Amino acid sequence: MRRRLPALAATATALALLLTGCSGEGDGRDADGTIRLSFQSLAWQKESVDANEQLVREWNAAHPDIQVDYVQGSWDNVHDQLLTSFEGGEAPDIIHDASDDLADFAYGGYLADLRDLLPGRLTRDIPRQSWETTTFDGGVYGVPFLQEPKVLIANTKILASSGVRIPTPAKPWSWPEFRQVSEKLTTKGTYGVAWPLKEPVSVTLNLGLSAGGKLFHRGVDGKVTIRSDAGDRIMPGTVRDQVNSDHSAARSALGMGGSDTLPGFFGGKYAMVPLGFSYRQQVVEQAPEGFGWTVLPAPAGSGGLAQGVSPQTLSVAEDSPHKKEAVQFIDFLLRPANMVRLAKGDWMLPTGTEALADPALHTEENGWAIGTALARALRPAPAQSVRGYPEWKDKVATPALQEYYSGAIDTEELRKRLVDDGNRVLARYQR
């Protein structure tokens, strides 16, 4: 998933790229013949930045003839920044991004096809469904390495006093039961749930998979069309009813980001908040002393615990003169023990099977065991390989879903805008 950094990082990124040298300049070697690779990382939490920088130092110490320069990027502007650097011939050799941002770059010829470069160890260790997130038109354009399910972070005191059934990965709440529980948790001064939906599209699509939703359908001709079926309406319909009919979900939270809900959660205003798995770090760091919280699985439907994810990825620029060496560094970075270090630094789950089995990621403390139990149910985000998705998301889906969740438009109007308007957008990309 994508993260946020201060806008200042955009300037820092551009300056760093100029200072360290990029794939488009010369043959990527120093005067003494040393191969020099630039690695643009989007790590932003201190633990994650420290882990990435330490791994770069370890690589450089062991490979004096292949040196890697660490470049700090920003999730805030990565797509536009990369596009500019690709078109200017100044892209970093090794690119940290998210899988849902790769399609246009892959189809545009900016990223290297890694199929003949990846070592067998790495391709075998990462499950097929994760590789699907970085596969476009048969080519592999990134290595998926970190993923983040949505979970419910809940106030244990409120849960205990309500007497509701506590869900587990083996016996999660259904979407109807989740709606009922939210009503039961709602009391004077407390909402059962707060949905932070400032950016509603990925949440809606990814959690919709649990109810059998898909929305995007690829035909035999390879073209994608949008269709809204019954399963696509369960998750958004539940949220809309919680806000507008049951009043068990806080209307004010709809315009919030995930972090914005935490003060209200700590203050008892919200009993539960659906958040990405990595938000546990903020809870640990910011919760008042003695505050009790737990991690619960998201609701399930006909698709079980399935939910979509867009893993963080590592790619290689097509213009890089040293693709083989760049992949060697990626292979080092994603050795099982190193992948665990990166996962713990970002408070996410590794994609690698061996790393995911590490006992450090199966502890009850801070909900790690709940997350790893969900890993097998994670699937590629529905719009993963859809060309034109960014425009559809920004111009069509985001405003339509915001109005729908607030109660300003009904289900039929939402369908019309997502499907009819959306298909017109996608058609321009598939001529």
C-alpha cells in the first residue's frame, strides 16, 4: 500500500537523484570501474528507513565492485516523479513502488521484464497470487515483497462490556453480523465503528472481495469492463447503512485518513476502526497508558476472508545499464531473514513463504498472529492490471463513493457513475 511523507520529500528526492546519479547517465560506472546503482526507497517510518539503510550498508560492505546509493522517495508524489524521471532518462535503477502503480509504467516500456533475471529461489518463495500483482501481458515487472491486510482495531474494554462474540480468523463476523455488532457497540458518546474513507476506492474494492465483489471483468479479448453485481454492493451498502440508517458509524470519519481516527478511538468515541495492519505501530506509540486494544479480522462473506492487496514492490528501470546487478541486490534485500527485517520495520506482512513462517511474526503481541493468519486469503487488488484505473479512481470512483457513503446519492446512481462513466474512461485506454 502507499504511504504518506511530507511534501518536502519531493524536493529531497529530486536533489538526491541528481547527486547520486541515475540509470540514464553514462554506463553507470565510477571512474575506477565500480558499478553504481541508485535505489529509490519509499520507506518512511523510522524503523523501516533504518532497516533499509542498514541493508544497503551491508550490501555495499560485501560488494565493493557494486555499490548502491540509497535515495529517499515519497509516496505522496511517486507516480508523477517516476514518470518525469523515466521520460527524462534519469530513473533510479531500483524502484520501490506499489503494484497498483506499475501497470502504466510496464505497458509504457519503462520497467524491465524480470522473468529471465530473477533467481529461482525468489520466484519459488513468493506465492503465485503475489506474482500476479506484478504480471502484465505475461511479463513480470516487479517483485512483490510487503503486503498489508485491512483489520479491525478494537477497544477491548468496550468489546468486553458489550458481550458481543469476538471474531477469529477461523470464525469471523459476516457482513450482516458486523452491522449488528456495530449497532450493539453504539452507545451514548460512542459509535460502534469509524470508517476513515478520505480515499475510499481501494478500501471498497479490496474488502469487497470478501463478499464476492469484483467490479472489473476481463473478457476473452483481454479488454476490461466494469460491472456491478450483487457482491459488489454488500461492503459499500453496509457502510452506507451504518452511517445513514443505523447511525452506528461516525459520519465525521468519512473524510478522515486512518491516523485522524486514532485520537477519537483512544478517547472512546469509536469502538472499532478498520485500518491497515501497519497502523498498529501508531497505536502502540500513541495509545494512552493502560489503553486496551486488540486486532480482529475484517468481516467475511461468500468469499471468506479474501481481500485485495497491492503489495509494495521492487522493480528495475528498463534503461538501467546494469539490470543483472540490480536484481542481485533485490535478491539480497529479499532474503528471508532480510524480508522479516523489512516487514517488522514497516509493521506489515512479508510475501515470502519462508519469511512469513518466522516465529517473530506469529506472536500474539500487537496482533501479529492475526495478520499472518490472514495472509493466505490475500488476493491481488481487483484493479491491479487495469489500464486507466488511476483516472477512473480519481475522476469517477472517489467522488461517487464519497457521495454514496454520505447518503447524497443512492445505489443506482452509484452504479451508473462507477459503471457507465467508468467504462467510458477505460475504453480510451483499450483502443
